[in-house]
Amino acid sequence: MTYKLLIAEKPQANLKIAEALADGKVEKKQEEGIAYYKIKHNGEELIVASAVGHLFGLTEENKKKGWTYPVFDLIWKPIYQISKASDYVKAYIDALKKLSKEAKEIIVCCDFDIEGSLIGYNCVRFIAEKKDAKRMKFSTLTKDELNESYEKAMNHLDWPQIEAGETRHYADFFWGVSLSRALTLAIKTTGRFKILSTGRVQGPALKLVVDRELEIRKFKPIPYWEIQLLGKFKKQKLEFWHQKDKFWEKKEADDILKRIKDKKAIIDKITKKIVEQLAPTPFDLTTLQLEAYRCFKLNPKKTLELAQNLYLQGVISYPRTSSQELPESLNYNKIIKSLAKQENYKELCTELLKKKLVPRNGLKKDPAHPAIYATGEIPKNIGTYEAKIYDMVVRRTLATFADKAVKENIHVLLDVNKEPFVTSGMRVIEEGWYKFYDYVKVEEIILPDFKEKDEIKVDEINLHEKETQPPKRYNSASILKELEKLELGTKATRAEIINTLYQRNYVMNESIEATELGMKTIETLGKYCPDIIDEKLTRHFEHEMEQIQEGKIKKEKVLEEAKEVLTKISNDFRKKESEIGKALLDAVIETQNSVNLVGQCPNCKEGSLMLRKGKFGNFVACNKYPECKTTYNLPNVMIRASKKVCKVCGFPTVISIKGRRAQEICFNSNCKGKEIEKELLEEKRTCPKCGKTLVIKKGPYSAFFACPGYPECKYIEAIKKKK
């Protein structure tokens, strides 16, 4: 038996592709315990199997004893041979090897981007042992597009994208591993050991945060004054502010207060302006991440994860795109008719279908994919936040086809003894796209229908003393926007870079604040090896990798240049290794203590409880050891300090992180909350909806009863405190 083998990027996409191409029944099979699908398409036998993301990774070809840098001697290996955490990958590689042996043709149907192209190519060359294959290109996992993509499959792999992907992997390894080793070995010269990291984009990204932190620390507030007038017109309360806005000398403001005391306030001029606001452009990945943070406070990494899940369900298009354009090749009418089948969008879609559908496209383009849009397929069993992202994408898709909004802005100038005061109003004349995209809140400010020379009754005049404010710290959305503006990283990697800064304890808090370690790292690198954190150098290589993708230059040229630059940086660094280590040591100790601090020791009252890791796992211990021998055992999962206390017993708590689930736990064995839980578990309460025995779950604020039948049964019940 011979067949064509289609290789997808992820198991979820694997099934969607099989279902889309199958003329009849989809036959599920297994090889090495890994599912694949056997189907018939136009009389041909197809096998649809999948990778599970990257199956191969780069590692040193000839590992030497002890660390050295820079590292250029690299080889591709199966990632299960590189990391024990990736042992599960072996079964996927073995399954694809067996399936590829009898395949008469290989067709790569991974995501059409540099990562997906590289994943597919590695499967072709290392698993199927072939030099080339056919390539499907699609932006949605919908039946129509997948069928068209199969029929119009490219006869060869997309080599420019593959070269760009491979170059990026090599360059990131060169930079990340070499420079991280350099920093870690610098610390080792002091007799301490702490793994530090930096990278091609990570260093410049951290510098942005540190530079902002330095601005804030150096900032000196300057006092200023504002004059407010409160009054009425026909019983409607009004607020005016002096037109000058800020007075930097109090005497000037005081003189004005004297001049206007007990004087009449007369409307001097009313200016009305009609403003047309065009519909929004479709989402690219960055604007989706920014909007999700603004509306839901979701960090960019989480937004990408949720959007990826929705893409794999087939309900939105490919999210890793830079495009803000919906091309004419899309069947707008069909998409909106499909969306109209969902009750939430029926009325809006019906209105749009009465007009000619032309989207308002943005300026940003992506040759591989269109902007993010809703496909029209109905989502099933999606989580709360997936539903929020889906709704946002649907409404943004619809809004791009809607009419412009029209509003009237009104500016009123008030004369009080020759001193000008102003107020503004706004009313919506035509709602246009506002009603389609309700994530933009438009608040009307309706002013009275007054005319010039009308008098305002003055109720009070106030002098407000204020101070100039320091620049705001970045949040995970605003730094993402800054990284894009500076062309650092890619649309798919920026969120992960921000996450890495947190993981390495270089930054902390939602309002991103550089830790002492982050500050000292940038200060030290800026003094001894400024090229490591040079955004211009990073941007230069980003541009070169884009040129590889456009077929303008070859990877060999870029990698040779990278080696030359990194060799020079490494040689300079090595000469100053000891000085760099000493400069970083104090910051390492201070940051470790800050990150590991759990709270005050409840026994000696003088020491602090600190997170520790021993040969038997995690534990908490007093830092006054051996005088105080207080210790507590912790679960053997990822643990971090919460800086909070238990609401039941007042004991310090920690955050337990298992997989994607983070949970605040009290480790006091005598906590009465644990006794309550034990009693409740013995009660054997049943779900009133489906009859299953309820279990206790822990949320961010408290424990609660929940049905174990979730998501089919979503019953929950608050735990009532016993009297």
C-alpha cells in the first residue's frame, strides 16, 4: 500500500486537516501510541500525521567538559536527546519514521511561517530522509481553505522561510547560550553560582525597562497650580478650567483669583466641529495583544496562547501575523453569513449584509497571512477567556466593514473679567462602527444648549496644587508596543521575551519594575560590554533575517557576520570577567533574598522565612539557622513567594505552580482552614444538577465546591463558614 503523507504541526491541526480533506469516514489509527488519520480524498489514499511543535533542536556537536564561550559548533538533534522534559517527543518521531517509509509523497502542512516551515523541513530531512516535499499554505483550518490549499499545494518547500527560521535558531543559540554562559561564569569567579541569562533581544529589552526605571528614580517633581471654576446653567452643573492649564508660579494664579472674584462669567465663544471617525482596522497579533491587555488585563503571552487555541479550533485565522489587511480573495459575504448563525452577532451581521462589504484595511502587511479574522465557524467548549478573545475578534472583524462614526465636538470659551476658562462636550451623531465594536467606550458629554453672551452662575472657584508626575513604568502591553516600534524581536517572540525577564528575576510586578539584579546587569554590561545590549546591533540582524525571508541574502552571510561580532564581544568580556562578576554579585544576592522571602518567622519573630531547595525537594526555613531551626515542607512543584498571608490563620503563603495552574497555598499544618476542608470532604456533598460528588477547588480568593463533571456540568457553590 502506498499513500501520500501529510505532516501537520500539532495534533489538533492534524485532526482538523483530516476531517476537512476526507471524502467520507476519517479512520483513526495509532503508531507508537500516537494518533494519525487515514482518509480518502478524490480516490487517493492519504495519511495525516503530526509533529508536536519542534521535534528537533540545536545543541553543541562536541560538548566539552566545563562551559566555554562563544558556542558555534552546533548540530540538530531530536529534542528528547537534548532535554529529558521532552521524552514524549520520541514517540512522534518514531511514528513519523514508520509512516514515511511507505509514503510515495510527503506534503508539509505545518503553519505557514518561519517556525512551521522549519518544523516541516526538519521532518522531511531528518525523519523522511528526503531533500524536498510539497507545501500547503493556509491561514485558517476551515474545510474550504484546507481543500483549496491541498489542491494548490506548492511543488517545493518554501526555502526562504526555512532559511530565515534556521538562521534565527542558530543566531539565537549563538547569542543566548554564549552570553548567558559568559554572565554565569563571571559570577562563578566570585565563588558563587547563579545562572544568569541574556540574549540578542533580551538584553536590549531589559535595557528599555532599566532606562525607564532610572528616569523614574532621577525624576524630581515640580509643583504647579490649576484653576477650576464650578457653576450652573439652567440647573445643569458645569466644570471649567483656566485655558492656561498649568501655572508654574503660584503668585500668577493668586493674582488671577483676585481679578475674577465676584465677577460675571459670560460665554464668549462656542465652537462646534463635526468629526468623522473611520472604522478600526483588523487585528494583527500586536494590536490584539494590546487590546486584550487594555480590556481584560491579559498578558501578551496568554493572549497568544488563547488565540492559538481558537485558531486550532478553526474559529479564527492564523494569529501570528503582522498584517492589518483582509484581502479581496476572502469571501466576506460568506464569512458574515456564517457569523449571523450565532445569536450574539445575528443583528449586526444582518445590518452589514445590506451593504457592499469593503473592509477598512490598515497599513501593515504580511506576505504569509492576512489580518486576524473570525472564520464563521462556531466555537465549541471554549473557556471563559477564549470566549472573550473570540468575541473581541468577531466584533473587530465586523467593525472593519461598518460605516464611519460621526460625532460633534463642542468647545466653549468662558470669559471671567478677561480671564479665559474652557470646557468641552461631545455628542454622537451617527453611531456607525461604535455599535459593532463595543470594546471602545464612547461617553457623551452633553452640554446645555447655551449661546454666546449667556451668563453662567459661578458656584465656586478652586485653586488646585499638583505636581508633575514621573514617566509611567511599562506594562506587558506597552513594552510589547515599544519592542515592535524599535523592531526588536518578532511578533511571535516578543511576548516570550517579556516572560523570560520575569523568570530570570530581572523585572517584577505588573507595572514592570527592574529589580536590583536587572539594574546592575544593564549597568555592568553597559560599562564593560555595551554591544550586548545595543538595540541597533539587534535591529541590524533582525533586518538581515527579514532579507533572508525575502530571498535577498543567504543565511551563511548572516551567520558568519554574527560569529565575527560575537567572537569580538566574547573576547572583550573574557578580559573583564572578574570585574563583571564582582559588580553583579551584590545584586544577585539581594535579588535572591527578595525573591525567596516568604515572611516573618512565626517562632523566633526575628528571622525571615525563606524559600529553599534541598536534595529532597522544596522547603521553607528561617534564615536565623542554626539559632532558629524552623522549617516547613512544601510540594515538589514550582514554588514562589506570594508576599501574602493566609486569610484564615494569618500565616505566610506561597504560590504553587503546576503546569499552567497557579494556586496560593498555606503551609501551616495547624491552619483551621485545613480542618474545615477535611470536615467538608467527609460530608460527601452531591451536585444538585448531575448527582456527582462535589470536590473542593481553590480559587485565587477562597476554596469552593465544584462539580467534577466540568465542562459538561459547571455547577459551583460557595463554602459557607461554620459558626
